[in-house]
Amino acid sequence: IDGSLNAQISQGGLGTVQPNISVGYWQFTPGRYLNGNVAQVSIYNRALSAAEISQNFNAFRGRFGI
């Protein structure tokens, strides 16, 4: 949150390619959607370092008055 780690999980390989990606929707509880806006979504094919995450956060924070 605001450039600091809030939580983390480990995720193994998916095994298969998922045809659809949902943003702002909780897949395990039907009808549960994000009540707000999503300003930016980025998908990487690797884990980002803490420095890369911080750099990305700082690059866009001015858009939101943070």
C-alpha cells in the first residue's frame, strides 16, 4: 500500500493458459465486483523486484494526488 508491501502469496505455474482475465472481480464469489475504479493494469511474465514495483508506483502516483 502506497509503495509498501501489504501481503504476499506464492503462486506456482498455471499449467495451462487461461483464456480470460478479470480485473475487479472476485472469481470465487459470483457477483462480487470491485466498488471503484482501476486506473492501470500491468501483467508481467516474471516477478518484479521491490525496486521495480516502487519505481512503477512512483511513476504514476502523481496522477492520483499521492
